[in-house]
Amino acid sequence: MYSHDTYGLGHIRRTMAIANHLRGTNTNILILTGSPIAGRFALPSQVDFVRIPGMIKKTNDEYRALSIKIDDQQALSIRTNIILATAQTFKPDLFIVDKEPFGLKREVLPTLEWFKEATPHTQTVLGLRDILDDPEVIISDWQNRDIYAHLSRLFNEIWIYGNREIYDPVSLYKFPDDIKDRVVFTGYIPRIKKHGNVRKKVRRRYRILPNDIFVLVTTGGGGDGFDVLDQFIAMHDYFPTSLPFKSLIVTGPFMPKRKREEIRKRGKVYGIKTLPFHSRVEELMQAADLVISMGGYNTICEILTQQTPALIIPRETPRKEQLIRAQCLKEKSLIDYLGWHEITPQRLRDKIFSILDHKEHYSEAMSTFELTGLDTMLKRLKFFRNQNQDQSAPAASRSSAIRS
């Protein structure tokens, strides 16, 4: 599995969720990642990762080496060579590319080309989240990078981690006809939902009484999450005595330390506890009565898994995917959202109260919404495995297997 991880936690969290489900006694999974915090996640058996030098996204087209002080092209060359050398040594049966068809600055292209030439049995899959951006932006970007012309040649399948009835990138992004029949809509990817006393244990740990209303505020990686947390604290400044709930803020590890400290100090005035990172945020969501967050794919999947009512405050730049996702899911009554330019302390407070007053409505809608992503991918993995076994079997056995 390849995950370029140039910004935030989204890619590595999605990759880890998939790997944890597809692993098995006869399945080894190796993750190629540039995430600087990959080592903070507990790795299950049969799963390991190779860390490539990190790069940080500055703009949609500009990237810089994250830690080591070397030229950007040097960093990309190192990454490209590590990816290719790992693939040549590991010789995988299945290679999943996350989001970027050619990888960061085309760094995966040599590896994809090598698979087609040297190991044609390797199945190559492009995994796309439900929504990438505004259709006009994606169409223009893929045309400029000549992606459309190579999709059918480089990939056996395209997995879209979403539901077609909610958003259909095949038509909206104008997929070529020669790739449409290779598209698999997996459904959204569920996360771990623990049973037992998780809710009670978490609430007890943070001194939240059974009858207290618990609001969790999280911004994923946190690199662009300060404004959301700033607005949440500003609401407390405006209503210092009339907010009848207890809150916990998870800033995210990529929020600058100075800003994390500012949020911590301001929140402390109102008894709000602040954490920089939590490796099991899904447990916090399970214990919460309301989640306030941005609209990243992984956060949405965690909310839908835990069936916790949520208020989404989506970012609208540099991509509109969070806003589009929030609009689509609100149409299905699964979440509610507040547009960035609509936020005031009064509107934020009113929206929170409205969701809490109708929380059963949201929980009921989520309880009937199926998250089929992992099960669908497991079925595709079994299909690929059987296909490879048929191809390697003697001719007589192979024809018998095809007939059956």
C-alpha cells in the first residue's frame, strides 16, 4: 500500500484502517508512507511500514522536504527509489495507491510501470476517497497531468471509498469509458466500534458524569484546524455562563505548538481539557453526545461508525471536498453543518442546541446507513487471490475451475 502523506492524518489513518482489515494469516501488508507519525499507531501482526522521507504540502503544486534540509528534487528522488526498490523486493500480489494516481509528483509511476513489465500478476488498484474536489478542478488537473490517458493501462481496478447514490465521481469527474467497468464503489470505510463499558470508562477518565452533555471537538491533524477551535472558544467567551455541556478538545499533532498552547490556555478558563493527539479518537466519539469537527473523510467515517450526532465545519480552501461532503451527507440527514462564512458565536450555539435537541433523529439515520467499505475490499482481495491461483494452475485444472 502506498500513502504519500504530505498533510495531516487522513491518508495514513485510512491506510491503516484498510490494512488492519485485509491482513490475515496468509496476507502480509507493507505500507509505504511519508507520515512523520506513522510510528505512533499500533501495528497489528502481518502489517509493517517503510518510512519514506516526509514532504509537506505548501500549495496544491508545491511541496517541501519535511525534516531533512535537502533540495526538493533530492527528496523526491530518494522517495521514488525507495518505493521502487521496496516493490521489486517485496513483489506484491496487490498494490494499492492512495488518492494520487501517479503518487506525489509522479513518484509512483516508475513502480507502476515496473509492475506491468516485470510482474504482470500484480493487481494494481487506485483507491479514491468519495470526493476529491469540485469536478471542474479535478477534470482540469487530471487533463493537465495526463492522468486520464493512463488510468486503464496502469490500474486493474479503481476503488471509490463511498456510495454512488451520495456522490458519483465517475460521471462528475468524467471517467473515460475504458475505465468505467473497472470502478468498484466499496461504500464508506467503517472504523472500530468497541462494545462494553467504553463510553463509561472514557467519561469517567475525563470526569464527565453520566448525565452531563459531552461535546468532543477535534480537527484531525490540526494543521488547518485553529480557526475552528478559535470559534469554539469564542462562543464560550460570548456565553461564559450559559453553555450546559462539558467539552474536550483534540487539537491534532500538526497544529503549531504556539497555537495549541493558546487554545489550551483559553479553554482552561472554562474547564475545557485539551489534548494534542489521541490514537483512539473513535473511543472519544463513542463517549460523546456531540462531535464538532471539520469534514475530512476519516473523521466522517468515524462519526458514522460511532453513530454520534455531529456538527461539521468544513474547510473550503484549498479544496472544496469537505464542503461538498457535508452538503451531500446533510441531504441524507446523517450530519449537520455550518458554513465557514456563517459562523458567529450565536449561530454556533444555536446549531449545537438544535442538534442536541434532535440527536435521536441523527443517530437513527446513521444506524440504518451501511458502511460496507472493508467488506467489499475483502471480497475483491479474495477475488484477486483466486484469479492468481487459477492462472498459476495447470491448464486442465484451470479449465475445470473456470467451468465451475
